[in-house]
Amino acid sequence: MDFQLTAEQREIQALARDFGRAEIEPHASAWDRAHGFPRSLIGALAELGLMGVCVPEEYGGAGASFISYILVLEELSRADAGVGVTVAVHTSACTLPILQFGTEEQRARFVPLLASGERVGCFALTESGSGSDAGALTSRAEAVGGGWQISGAKQWITNAALGGTLILFARTDPATSSARGVSAFIVDTEHVTITRTEEKLGLNSSVTNDIAIDAVVDSERLLGELHHGFRIAMATLDGGRIGIAAQAVGIAQAAFDVALQYAHERHAFGQRIAEFQAIQHKLANMSMEIDAARLLVYRAAWLKDQGRPHTEAGAKAKLYASEMARRQTAEAIQVLGGYGYTKEFPVERYYRDAKVTEIYEGTSEIQRLVIARALLKDLSGGSHRHETPAKL
């Protein structure tokens, strides 16, 4: 087992951390209040290679590992989770599926524009009647001369208003009403209409939209095999959940940093509050749980880098990290007391930002189902994996 990052990974991590501290963190509270960050930030991220960290160089990316990308997400989310989720959806939920499932023509056509930040990626799966039950979607795609007529509506689409490329899922077999018969398509935001911009509890600097589509796209926009879109969606979420777990770790780390600093500076009853055992225990628990979550995230990312199965590991990382972030951002508020409940300090924002990590890209309840099914499958037909040390 080697728990050390490589020199390249440390360099990428430092690059993202320095950029986050200088260009994102000082503005995060203002962007939260304004419900958006400037579009120019996308260009600045792309210039540093952070919009295509794990995209191969031949497609305009930095050619780094998936672990390197996860490190970037943690650091960006530590500065502002809204920026972090923008990059996460762009990369995990749009760019990487095209690389994995697209034809060479599709990769050459779409990926360089995404890696350069000229286009921002989106993932359009959820509908008003199909959230966790994603296979119940009703958007349809009908073959027409030389292309596809796609119609329907989607909800909770991160980045749609930024202008870019969407992986959109629609039913291509009208005889089905479940996951079978769903296909994936690469569409442009020019093909869709923004019908609503969501008001959210947190992640306010990121944009979340409802969209509608009624457009004809060319036949080359079909991603992967016909009627096999749900497999693409699930494979995409397997990797995307690792990114959300990294986001949760970044949020929790930011909250811990503020709580630790405050405990050193705040005096009560004639001493720093860091001298009180109750505060020490809170800080110790925060640090321990953040470390545990980070190790789960790194393990899942390593498995993905190795091309090994990572569904269960990703679900464990996402489940633990998201619930940890919600708990520990609340503890950070407790350390700060009344100040923690105000916007004078950022911990209330971290608390609001953390909650959604338990919901999107699969709720905590869904993650438990994923983990349980993997365990039961092992008992019923395969060898149970007691390989955790080797996987680390």
C-alpha cells in the first residue's frame, strides 16, 4: 500500500488550491448572494487545464489521472462548492461519457470544445416524474429521416444556462416503460429551452435549470448503442458519485479550517476555547471523519483509474462523505456559536452547500441500496471481497 500522491498529483493539487484561494474563495460569499459566478471564471479554469484534467491530451485535456481530477474537485469545492459542482458535472457527467462511449468522430467533435471551456457540459436525466426511478423517464426520441426528433422536459440540470453540451436521455422504444428502451444523445444547449432557473438552499453560485426540448438532431448524436442509454447513465453516475464525494470532503475541510482557526482565536472564561475539552473533541472528530471520507474517495478513484469495478466503492465514498459533510459543517457552526449562524463567517454557507451532496447523483438511500445489492450478490453467486487492504 502506498498512500502518497505522486509528484504530478501534488502539483495539480497545489495548482487548484492556489487558484481556489486567490481567485475563488475571496468572492465565494458574494457569488452566493448574487446566485452566480462570472462566466470568465470558466475560461480561467480552462486556461489552467482544470476543465479537462483527466481528458487525454489528444483531445485538448491535461492528460492527468482520475485521482488528479478528484484532487481538483476537492480543492475547488473547498473554495466554493458551486464552482466545484460546475466542474464536476461538466467533466464526470458529460465529457467522460463521451470519451468512454462515443465514437472517434464524436470524441473529436465534442471533447476538445469541452476541455477548452468553450462549451460547458451538462447531464440531462432527471424529470419531474423520474428522479431516483430514472428508468421511468418519459422524454422521447423518434427516428426521422437522417436523425432523431427529441421531445420532453428535464429538471435539475446543472450548467444548462451556461451554454454547452448535454448528455440527454430519452426513450427510443415506445413499447417500454422502464429502463429498457432508453438511449443517450449528445445535444447542444441551442437545441433546448431554459424554462426555469431553480432557487436553491445552497450551491447558489452554480446554476440549476429546468429545460424543454423539441428538436431534430442528426443521427450521429446517438451516444453508444440504441436502447442502451440506461447503462451509460449508470456507468456515468458510478464515476460522478466519486466526484460528489470529493466535493463533500472539500466542503467539510473548509468548515474544519474555519472552526480550527476560530477555536485558536476566540477567548472565553479567560482562555482560548481550543483549551476546552468539549471543543477539542469536536475538532478531533471532525478531523478524523474528514480523513476517513478522503480515504474512501481516494480508494474509489484509484479503482476507476485502474479500470477495476468501482460501483460499490464509489457508493460507499459518496454515502459516507456526504453524510460526514452535513454533520461536520453543523459542528463547525456549533464551534463558532452565534457567529456561525450569521453570514459574517462562511460556515453557514458550507452547511447549506453540504446538504445537497446527500441528494444528487443518487440519494443516501439509493447508495445504501447499491452497497447492499453488491453485498447480497456476492453472497448469492460470487466470492465476497475481503480485499480492502489490497484496494487501498
